[in-house]
Amino acid sequence: KESTRYTSVENGRSVVLKHSKLARGMSASVGGSGRADDRLAHEMRPPALEEGLLHQADGSARLSLGNTMVLAGVHGPALGRGRSERPEVLSIEVVLGTPGGGAMRGTSGAAASTTADALGYSYKAVIQDVLARAVMVDRYPRSTLVVVLRVLRDDGGALAALVNAAVAALMDAGVEMARLPVASNFALPQCTPVSASDLVADLIADPDAAEERKHPTVTVVCDKEGELLALNAAGIMNPTLLPRCIDSATSVTHSFGQLFRMKSGL
């Protein structure tokens, strides 16, 4: 199968991780039946991560999950200017764009602009909060860090991909981090559970755009210790399924953490 190329942050060399191996490791602990792309309910799309693509940035990463592709560039940390400067800690600014400046998915005209603005505001708030909790901000007083993100293609899971690409770009830039956030996305079909096993079957890991249009979704961000850093829900859902999403996110967190930290030869 096609391979995922990952550039090691520590030594600048590349290692190759087979899609099949990573996809098995990133299977969330949920069950279910087949899907349009032949994945089981618990299976994620194999990720592809490349770093160092933007030569004018201090760090960069491009992340793909199936047909979803996002790009992240990090500028700084550098001494802050004017209102962005904070005397004791680092100031983090997130800039989010989409192709042509429009909506992330499937709308046009005024509705597209409104949708894009709402999504952009929500996504930026989540990402900025997560990064502020992940970066050692006290190591960079009176400095500013700008994280520029762009959704190149959105076939579902854009927010999770943006968070993970931003983290990879920060690592590529050598920014000191106190924790390693990893985001995962789930769809929650509406039904009436009759047992604990039914709750498990109801989760769909890493939904594509068609699945996101059909079902409520939740993006979960955890660190490698399993601490919940952020949760972003869209749609009306059964709240009893949220703890299961958080539990299932831990396997994704572990495997993405291995991808982020992989060294040549391992």
C-alpha cells in the first residue's frame, strides 16, 4: 500500500510508516458495520503527514485524512509588537483560511459566507485554546506566535485535521510544548440505545463529509495522558454517547503521538 512519509522533528530525516500499520493502530475502540468507503465503523482513514513544506515559515505541516487535506504554517516565536505583546507569556494568534475564502463545504452565496464565518470563528477559538494549553507560553515572554491554517480540501474531519496539523507544525518549528494534543472526530447516529453494547455500535470514527451531513458530530482533543483539552459538538445528539467518544479518542491519541514523535529507524 501507499506509505505515509514523516519527517522527524529531532533529526530532520524521514521515516516511512505503512498506511495499513497506522490505520490498525488508530482504530478507535468502537464497533459497527460497513460504510460507503468500505471502512468499518471503528476505522479511520489512513493519515498522511509531511513537514517542512513552507520554506518561509519557521515550521509547517500538511496533513491528509482521506480526501481531507489541511496545511499549517508557524511563524515565530518572535518578539511581539504593540497590542499583541504580553509581558510575561507568549501570545498565540491563529489565522484560518479556506480555498477562495469561502465556506468549508457545500454551500454558496450569502449562506456560504455566513457558514464560513461561523465555522471559522468556532474552529479558531478551539484551536487557539488548545495551543495555548499545549505550548510552554512562559518560555517566550513578550513574544508572538502566529499559526496560519488553511483547509485545502474538506471531506469531513477538518477541525481535527487542523488541530493535528498545527501541532505537527509547532513541533517542526521546535516550539517547546508542555503536552501533545491530538484531535479525533466521531459521528453519532440518532437511535435509542437499549444496552451498553448498542452505545458502542452507535459511534462512527472519522466520518467523511457525507456522514457528517447525516449525523451529529463531535471533535475530541486529548493529550497523551488522556486528559480532555477540548470538545466541539455539532448537531443534536445523545449526550450519553459523549463519554464513549472520549474513551475511544485515547487510541487515536496514542497512535498520532507515535506518528508525531517517530524517529528514523524505529
